[in-house]
Amino acid sequence: MAGSDSLLKRPTFASSDSSLAKFVARPVLRFIDREVAGGILLLIATAVALIWVNSGWSDSYHDFWHSEIELVIGTWHVFEHMSVGHFVNDALMALFFFVVGLEIKRELVTGDLSSFRAAALPAIGALGGMVVPALFYFMLNTSGEASQGWGIPMATDIAFAIGIVALLGSRVSPKIKLFLLTLAIVDDIGAIAVIAIFYSSGLSVPWLLTALVGLITVWVLQRARVWAIPVYAVLGIFIWYATLESGVHATIAGVALGLLTPAKPLLGRRDAQQIVDALPSNANVAEVRHASFLAQESVPLTERLENMLHPFTAFLIIPIFALANAGIELSGDIISDAAASNVTLGIIAGLVIGKPIGITLFAWIATRFGFTLPEGVNWLQFIGMGLAAGIGFTVSIFVGGLAFDSQGVTDLAKIGILVASLIAAVGALLLLYCGRQPDTNE
């Protein structure tokens, strides 16, 4: 019993004081916890949307999301003919993509993407996971409106993908979780580029230049060491509005602002600690405020904003997005139409077959040139991880809403995304479990 008591009191690696635990293990565990919880809320919101739109209150679902928002200041119509659904997709999702931009910036500066060797194999796998699914889709949809949906199966939903892997706990190597996280972030970069280049239309050059001037202003203020967040919040809203009016999808403004956010602290942690320790016991309010500011600035702004906004986006914005976009009327006719639709089949083929094939094939080719799989990861688990990346959901639904003008085709795409994500999740769990590491508790 004494031995077991000492074992219980022994700290785990993640709770230790080592630098690797502080700056890698604990942040990754926090991220996974948030993603799993966010994924559960996303599932609940999706179920509510499907039940709501297929119930006797279906009219209220459509009426609510199509209700118009109008904001007028004098003779200036800030919002004109913008529905609640469009506000969710264009405004709230811009905040989600801002957090995505923060995550990408952090990874580029201090994370796995800052090291070429660590980032190369996930980046190569992500490239295969974008190109091959798009080809699978395009082979079934070569012309007409349907051909515009090739970007849908390119996306990976980080929340669901990480959540599926996390369900197997210690049976899956932590290295594969980090690999999948890095791959998904590179995948996000690709999805953002696709949205910006291929799913923006009717460009207004004056508004686009206005948005660019706003971004340059942000950059200049940073160089001038202006650190007042309210200033950047006002500029961010201005840049978002200019981007919305420019014809480039407004969420790109969120990404751009995230990438501009400083990822290195203003002050070193040790220097900040010395200043705080030197604070006299009878310090006045101004001295305490200054010391507090310096202590705060020893943490990168990207990290602070992520910690503040990630719960808001994961637990509120994304579920609202699912509630607004996952409402599909599952009548017998639409199900039979989906079963015969190349749009639906192309998305399922792209996400369920194209994703794991593309990621695994490109990674296998890379291993022929000297790259190696993460330690403790076998090819069966790797294919399972590729299937987990085939859970498109959030970003796939988002791209589907941009790709098609017809609501009927959009609904067929959503059915394909839902079915493909379900198949990919079940398949990923089976392959990851079959290729699992022995559990020491068994």
C-alpha cells in the first residue's frame, strides 16, 4: 500500500517542472481537452439543427436564420440585406478564423512549424491530404456548378480529428496526436488560401486597398510599440468591414490579423519576474499597474489571445455555426437524390478515401527520401490518423456554403459531409485501435 501511495503522489511528466512539460506537454493537453469538449458541443448543436429542421417547427428554423439584420447610421447602411445566418458565417466565423490565424502564427514562430525537420513530414502529408481528395471529387464532378465543390473535401476539422484520437488515450502514441495537430494546422493554411483565391468574387479594388491600408496600419503601430488592445480591436473591425465590402471573404481578415499578432513576448519571463520581485511592499497603484503590465507582456500576445478567445470560439461560435448550417431536411426525396448525386459521392470519396490515401501516399514517398514516421507510430495507425483527418465538418460545411449558389446542391454537399465525417470517425477509431500500443493498465 505504501508503494501505491507513493505512486499516486508521484507527479506525471505533464505536471513536472521541466521545460518540455511546461511549454509542450501542458499546452497540448489543454488544447486537446478544449477540442474534445468543443467537438461534443458541435455534435449536440448539429443534432439540434437536424431535429429542429425536420420537426413541425421547421419553418421557424428557416425564418430565424433568414431574418435580416439592418444597421443604419444616418444615411449609411452598415449592414443591408444581411441575414442572421450570413452574420454567423461572415462575422462570427471571422473571429474563429482569427484564432486559427493565432494558432498558425504561434506554430510558425515557436511551435512545430518553426522547425523545418519537424514540420516537413506533416506538411507533405497535409499537401497529399488536400490534393488527392480534390482530385477524387473532381473526377466525379468535372463540369457545371457541381465542379465548384472541389475545395470541400480538402478540409480537416481539428476539433473532431483530435477528439477521435484522444478517445483512445494512452493506446495511441502522443507523437501521432502532435503529428495530426501539425498536419491539421497546415491543412488550415491550405483551406484559407483556397477560400481567399477561389471562393471570393466580385472584387472591389477600393475596398480591398482600404483593407490593406488597415493591415499596414496595424503593422506600423506594432513597430511603434503601441500595445493598447482596444486600438487594434477597433482597427480589426474596420479591416473586417472593408474586407467584407471588397468581395474577398470576410473571414480572411480574421486570418490576416491573427498572422500579424506578435508571437514573441515584449519582455523575457526572467526579466519580468525580477521586476515583480523588486516591487516594494508599499508600492502605489501606478507601480503595481506597471509591474502587472510587464508581467503580462512576458507572455506572447498570441498565447494570451488564444487562451481568452479559444473557449469562446470552441464553445459558442462553432456550435452556433453548426446550428445555423447543419439544418438539412432529410426527406425521402433528398436522401435518394443524395445517394445518386455525384456531389455527395464525390465528397464522401474525397474525405473517406482520398484523405487517408493522399496523406499516407505522400508521407510514404517522403520516407523514401530520408524522413521517418514519428516514434512509436506504425503505418496502420498512420492510415487511421489519415482517416481522422477525413472528418471535414466545420470548414467543409463552410466551404460548401461558398461553393454553390443553389440551396439544393448545398444540402446535397452537407449530407455528403455528414456521412463522410461519420464513416471517417468510425474507420479512424477502428484502425487506430487495431494498431494501438499495449495499455500498461491492461
